[in-house]
Amino acid sequence: MKVWNPRQLLPLAALLMLFSPLLPAQEQDPIPELTPEPALKPKLEQAPCGGSFADWRQGVAAEARAQGRSEQALARLAALSPDPKVLAHDRSQAVFTQDWLTFAGRMVNGYRLRLGREHLRDWASTFAEAQQRYGVPGPVITAFWGLETDYGQVLGDFDTLRALATLAHDCRRAAFFRQQLLAALELLDHGDLAANEFKGAWAGEIGQIQLLPSDYLRLGTDGNGDGRIDLRATKADVILTAARLLQDLGWRAGEPWLEEVQIPEQLPWAEVGLYNRLPRSRWVELGVRTASGSQLLADGYASPELPAALLLPMGRHGPAFLAYPNMDVFLEWNQSLVYATTAAYFATRLDGASKVNPRAPDPGLSGEQMKQLQQTLKDLGYDVGKIDGILGAKTRAAVRAEQLRRNIPADAWPTPALLQVL
């Protein structure tokens, strides 16, 4: 799994939905950095930041001019100033602490399911073309489309160039956002979007599937043949570009991504985990059954030898899924396990799956309890990253390792009981 994938920025829609009864909030992990091409990496690593914004802006202008940017684009750059609202959003992590059932319940609601099915019906021929060209089924495209912007209804109103300049001047991820700012100036010169259409998410993403400028340039696809790539208004462009993006992330055509299952009480826990894949036939031997309770291999859902991991987003007593290799693509789009699993589950619902069985998960930890757990795990020698009260990948891995060490069922789900034991 790539670290800091450019598509893992928190969509503006997520923050807007926090305050809307119709459009609920969504979760993502902190903003990532793009791994540059090897030839550009030394230059990007040395990109200056901080200090006088005017002086910093002159340095960007010199670099943009050397790349051949037009005087019109340079004039837009010269007019930019920092946006404090962008930095406020950048520092906020208020939506990262929801458990999976809470988050998925809010995001995969009747409204999004209804609109998603309408889009799949109304744009059936375009989705068919996308699957033929890129191997990605319509429900997967539609799930991301719905979660990111509610099918284009919540695009964001931040000035893209100003937002990117603010984040590039800030020293937390200066190299990444400087590259995106330069790409945005190139996109402006390219002419697919008018200057007044450079609006979107607070972190510089544009369009109905929230692409950063570098990905817009690299993967944008003209779906309706009009000679432009308009990811803000042209749904055919959106669908084809999303499919191309997912193929670029490694989508395996003709294979499933997520399947709800029933699991037995006892499992060989050392073999359980998102990155411990076993053949589907092995999960049958271990007593895993379909969501309805039938024999797993009798459903014809996938090959007996297709590798799958057992995914337990809320522990062994909560919802259970088999995650197939295509699940990696959801995690490439967004490394938050809660968001990625929600997107994958949403896609299965659009593909005809039933509503998930919530089962009876053990209670999780509050934010303060999570911080206490993280500090305890850190004191035990585990790398949990920042002590922030967020159940991220490092904290889950540390919990699982400590569960295995103590001969506790290793489902990577921290509970008050585990905290008390530690």
C-alpha cells in the first residue's frame, strides 16, 4: 500500500456534511504527501516554505515561468494570498474518531443509494464503456462518486489556487502542495476549465470525484468527445476518469472486492488480519460462511483459490467481511480503514448486496481512552505514530500484536477491557 496517496485528501464535502442533516460527514486520515517521480524528488524535497509569502510566491513564479506557464497564469499566482480557513481545515481531525457502523450508517444512507442507482441506470451506456475500457464496474465508480461529492452536488467553493498556495507555503507538506500548485497553473493554461471554475475542496481537489491537479492532468478523460475534460460538470468525463483512476490504482477486472460473511467464535488469530490473505477455500475450512449462513463456495461469488483477508472493522463480534485483492484499491484511494471499508460496502450495496448485519460489537474507546491506549502501547515499545486518539493503521497493528502476545483473540479492536488489561 502506498503511503500518502494523492487521492487520500479529505473531501470538502466531508466537512460540509458535518453540519447538514441531509449530507452526513465522512472520515479520512490526515492529508497525504505525493511520492514524486524519481527525477523530481530531490527538487521537491528542497522546495522552500514559510517566511514572507510575497518572497515565497516570487520563487514559485520563477519556477512556473521556467516550466512555460503563461502570463495569465502568472498573474493569477501574483494575486494570491494565504487563506486562514484552509489552514484551519488542515489542522482539524474532528471526523476521524467515528466507528465503522456509525460512519457507514450515516454515509450509506437511503438518499445516496437511491441517487446512486438512478445514476447507474441513467448513465448505463457510459458505465458499460468504462468497464470495457478499464475493467471497473459501475457500482465501484458510483460509490466513490457519491461519497466524495454526492454525485457532484457538493463540489466546494474554495479558490483552488489560493488553497494550494496556502498549503505549499505552510511547511507541513510544502513539497507536495508546491507540486500541486504548479500543476494547477499548468491545468489553467491547458484550458479545460475556465479561470473562474478553479474552485473545490480546501485541499485543492477539483471536480465530482475530487482530483488533485496533477491527477487531473494525468488521468482526466474526455468521456463525451467534446475535446474538453470537465470534471466539474460533465458526467461522462467524470465516469471515464474515475474508472481510469481506479485502474491506475491497480483494479483487477472481473474480481470482487468485499463480501460480508459469518465467522465462528474460534479462529487461528495469527492468520487473521487485513494483510494476511488465505485462499477462499481455506476460510471455508475455518468455518467462515456467507452472510446468509450458506456454504461459502456454493455461492459462485469467486474462485475457491482467490485470496482473501478477514476484515473486522469493529472486532470479532462486529460486522465481518472477506476482503479480496481489489480492496487494496479502496485503501489506495483513502488509507482510512473506516472510509475505505465504507466505500467498498457502499459499492456492494449498489451491486445488490443486502444491508450489513451489525451483530453486537464490543464497545470501543472514547477519544481520551484511545490516547491513553496509544501512550500505553508506545511505552511498551510499539510505534503508534502521533498520540491523537484516532484508531489508525499503526494503532490497530500494535493492538493486534499485543493481543497475540497476551493470547487474546487478535481482532485489532481496542476495547475498555483490553485497556484495563494493559
